[in-house]
Amino acid sequence: MTTDKTTGPAQTTRPTETAQADFARDAGASTAIEFVRDYISRVRGGEVGALPAVLGLVVLVLVFSQASDRFLTVYNLANLVSQAGITVFIAMGLVFVLLLGEIDLAAGTASGVCAGIMGLALVHQGDLQKALGTPVFVTVIVFMLLAIGVAVLSRLWIPAAMVGLGVVMAVLHLFTSSAVGAIYLAVAGGISIGLLTGFLVAWVGIPSFVVTLALFLGWQGVILQMVGDGGAISVRQFDLINGIANKNLAPALGWLFFAVLIGIYTLYTVYRSIQRRGQGLSAEPMVIVLSRAGGLAVIGAIGLFFLNQERSPNPDSTSIKGAPYVLPLIIVFMIGWTLILSKTRFGRYVYAVGGNAEAARRAGVDLRRIRMSAFAIGSGMAALGGVVQASRLGSIPSDAGGGNTLLFAVAAAVIGGTSLFGGKGRARDAVIGGLVIATIPNGLGLLSNLPASTQFVITCLVLLVAASVDALSRKRASASGR
Amino acid sequence: MAGINKSFGPVHVLHDVNFNVYPGEVTALVGDNGAGKTTLVKCVAGIYGIDSGEIRFEGRPVTIHGPRDAAGLGIEVVYQDLALCDNLDIVQNMFLGRELRRGGVLDEGGMERRSRDVLASLSVRTVKSVRQVVSSLSGGQRQTVAIAKSVLWNSKVVLLDEPTAALGVAQTEQVLALVRRLADQGLGVVLISHNMNDVMQVSDRIATLYLGRLAAEVKAKDVTHAQVVELITTGRSGDIGLRPAEAAATTI
């Protein structure tokens, strides 16, 4: 299998053979040049990762900065981040569902329902029973208890406990009048929605497309019932809620957060490289490790520098500077989910089930448990997306999370590099893809001579290009045997 | 295994099958399509329950309710369709379901070294890196990974379902050599195969299933190629195999 036919004389084939086989790539550190060459051959072989999305983002930014002089202003950059918020949060949860090769079409409207729960709890001083009316309130509680039931059935203790805490809070009015408590209620609601969705998919065996299509319609009805036709729940007056998308991290704190993150990242990657080398395993060359950390630091620093500039029209009365709070939130969740996906058994099983569910089952992986947790994470993150959107809009309209919300989130994940066929995807895909998705309407909106019709068509084209890159790299990957 | 019976609804797939596996030997399990080979393996692996009969392991009776029970006893199965995840690399596949952890997180370094050691101990030298994604491997390499996965856990019995079915000549040789090495390391190996050449080449014993009954369990060196084929197709050959009445009853 490894005989090298291109090498001429017999005595020179032997070294080539050992270099090819015998775990040649596994021992010791490779040099930086080897590493770069490996990376290029991986990209050429179809393992493109987030590269197309990053390049796409760069192209979009270049184009828009040429077309409009307002695009690359500090005000617009901060705006862009909070615009991307809802898409990024929903997409991050969707990555888990997509990794299994499933889909959650109801994540958008579910985010609206969860935001609605939060809004009602806040507006009625934490008394959800008064806010919803006793029959609806009892229904909600029964629904959450059912979710706990199916979670226990699948031995999902963490989500069961989280929903349980939510039920206790809702019934006893504990902390539900505080913003944090209300947000927690929204998340608990999201998790119960996800658990029941997952139950229908994993235990009853209905295809996720159909289950979530039905729920997509159902949640629209629920949010309409909560908010009232044409109405809206205003949450602008609650400082913490309003602050998520509209208030900013103080510049000094921003730098501190940035320094801590980059410091930990650099130390960890350097430590890993040294440790692997010590164990006699293949390790990334130190040059690559350091330059990657350096690159991230430079990009982050530039971004933060701009966000920390004064962007208030009259700085004397009100000062607006710093990164919007939603940005560190996104980063924290991205890191958290990345660690869970790459460092834990659960994450490994998510990839395994997405790659070959039957193989995972034979290896003793509980498929129903993994499926249900993916949907629970998906809807829980959607609830947070709903909170972010409520913060941005200052209210929860009766069509919250409807329309294109979910489709944009799916598009974000796919553009970022997550595969709809399962088994391929990372948390960062949602962030990069979400930025691309938010950049298009943001940039086009600044071009006053462009009608809305064009905006849709251009978004369509970007999505098609992203999908083509995914399909072509997949084709390439199977052709090159990667 | 003694007197194993298994039915799927009205279809009686296994009739009082007695089947033995010995350590250090390759036992070939042969039979025509639908003879019950795969069903028998799945009963041992805990994927199907048995209706009646007894499974004894190292002399004591055991019950196997699921794949985990079988694995707990040291019984590993390498399936025909491989059961590897294409999107995971070799290490991830070999440890799937039994990942090593250190302080709650996956111990990648430890798993990587153990995978490499196991592959090396089986004299597998054809993979460039244990961090290669499985979809990038050839059929023979995949089969090798699947087999190596089964010996990673100090298993005592390894069942191989058609390991060479989809392989080329050179790759088949490699896999058969690997099968032989497993037995030489003291494992009980069961080789299910349609290919008589493979069977005659590596096995010590041959058990023939004929329409759900065990026709004969013979030493490989005592029988000829033709006799085995006869056992497979008619259930008997000369004075070995099912009694004529039994064979006739089975046919009806």
C-alpha cells in the first residue's frame, strides 16, 4: 500500500516507505514548513474548515467599505455585533443539532416563546401565574414537568435539574422578578422545549424536520397568545435586559477580558505542544503555535481598539464606547461549547452519532440521550438568542423569532462550515457565519440606493456560494479519500 | 454455547446450535446465505437476545443482555459493515464508547499512545498517522483499525464477520495475517467467511451452519475443501454432518 512507485532505485524506496508508514507523522515535532505544507494539502484535499467563511467575511467587508463610507465606522461596527447576536446564539445551539444530521426548524419561534416568558415574568413582577392566567400557567408547568420526566427517562440529569429549578422558581415566584431570574426562566423553558422535541425525535421516531416544522407553527401560536395580537411586551425599562445588546463593557474591562483570554489561550496551546512533544507524540511546531496566538491577539486587539473608541454623536453629554456586552457573552459561550465538543465524552459522541449512528450505537453510545441533549442545547441557546433579540429591540413583539430568524441561523452555521449532513461543525462556525449573515443586510442597508429586493437576492447568492463550497469540499474530500 | 435457539416471529433461525470457541485458535464459522451465521454472532454480541439455550464463558454460564455485557466479558465483534465513524480519526474510533479520561476531560495523549502501541503490536505498519480521519483510509486499513479496536481491551474472544469480503488480494493477505496473529496472541478468534480459501488458510477449526443447525464442527486439517463445501450446501458429507433425516427435516 505504501510502496512508492515514483522513486527510482530500489535502495532509495526503503526510506520513503518508512517515512510514509509506521506512524511517521506521529512522533516528535514536525517543522513549521512541514506543518504549513500539511495544512495546505489538507485544504486542497477538501478540509477547508472556516477558511471560506473568513475569506467571505473579508471580501464583504472590503466591498462594503468601498461602497459606503459609513460601513467601517466605529458606530456601525458595534451595531453589527449586536445585530449578529440573535443569529449567533441560535446558530451555536443549532450546530449541535446539525452535527447529528438533524434540523431544528422551531428554534426561531421557540426563542420568541422563551423571550416572551422572560418578558411577562418581568412585566408582572415575577408572577407568571397572573401574567399567563391560571390555565395557561398550569399548562406551562405541566409541560416543564413532562420535560423533566423525559429527561429522567433518558438519564439526562443536568437538563432535568435545570428545568426543575425553573419550575420551582416559577411556582414559588423565586427571583422571577429579577432580570437574571427571568432570563433563567427563559432558558429553562428553552431546555424543556428542546427535551420534548428531542423526545419526539429520539423516542417516538418522528423525523426532526417534521417535528420541528409542526413546532415552528405551534410556537408562533403560543407567542401570539402570550403577547396578544399586534402587541408587544416592552422590556426597555429593565436595565440588565436592555444592557445586553445596547450597553458596553468599559474599555479597561474590555482590555482585561481580552488579555486574560489571549493569555490563557497562548499558555494552553504552548503547554499542549510541549507536553505532547514530551510524550513522544506529534506536536505543532512552536513557531506555528506562537504565530497563531499572535495573529489572534492582533486581530482581537484591533477590533477591541475600534470598539473602545468614542462613538457618541455628542460625547460631552453621553459617552458611548467599549464592546457591547453581547460580544463577551458570545465569546464565553463559544469557548464553553468548543471545550465541551472537543474535550468531553459527550462532545465526542455527538460527532460519532453524526458520523455513523449505527457505529456509535454498537460502541455503546446511548443515541437517544445524545439526540435529546443536542435538542435541549439547541433550544436553550435559542432562548438566549431570544433574550438578546428582546434586548436589542427593547420589546418582544407578537411575531418574535418568526420570519427569517431561524433560516438565518441555519445559514450562519452552514456558511461557517457546519455540514447539514452531520458529523462536521464547530461552535465557532456559528460566530463566523453569524457575522457574515449580519454583515450583508448591515452593509446593504447603508447603501441608500439599493432596494430591499436586492438585499434578499444578494443574501441568497452568498448562501449559495457557501453551500457550494461545502458541497465541493465534500466532493473533493471523498475523491482524495480524506 | 449450547442449545441456542432464536426465532424472529415465525421464522426459527437457530435450532439448538452448539458452538465452541477455543483460545489460541481460529474457528471458522461457515454456511450459506441465511444459514444463521450473522444471527449467531449477534446473539453472542448481545445485539439479539436468545430464546433458549445457554452461553458459557470460561466454564461458567453467563447472560448477555447488551453489547456492554459482551464487552465486559471480553467478547468483541468486528462487523461486516465495519462500524467505524468516517468523520473521526483512528484514535477516536478505537476508543469510541470507552474513551480514557483524565480529570474529567479526554486524555488524548494517552489514547493516542495506546492506539499506536496496539497497532504496532499487531505489526500494522501501513498507516501514516493514527490521527488520520478514517474516511481517508483504504478498505484494508479500515478493516485493520476495526480489528485492532477489538483487541485494545484485552479481549478474550474476537468475532470477525466477513473481514475480507470487500478487500483486494494483497489487503486480504494482510488481514488474514492479522487474524492469525490475534490467535497466536492467545485470543479465541471466530472468522465468519464465505471464502473457502481464507477459511482453509487460517482456521484451526471449521463449524458449519446449515439452515440454522450446526452441521459439523471439525478440525480444519481433517477435512478437504470439497467436504466443507458439501457441508455448507447439503448439511452433510460422508459420515460427518447432520443425519439424513435431520437434514431432510430441516429442508422442509
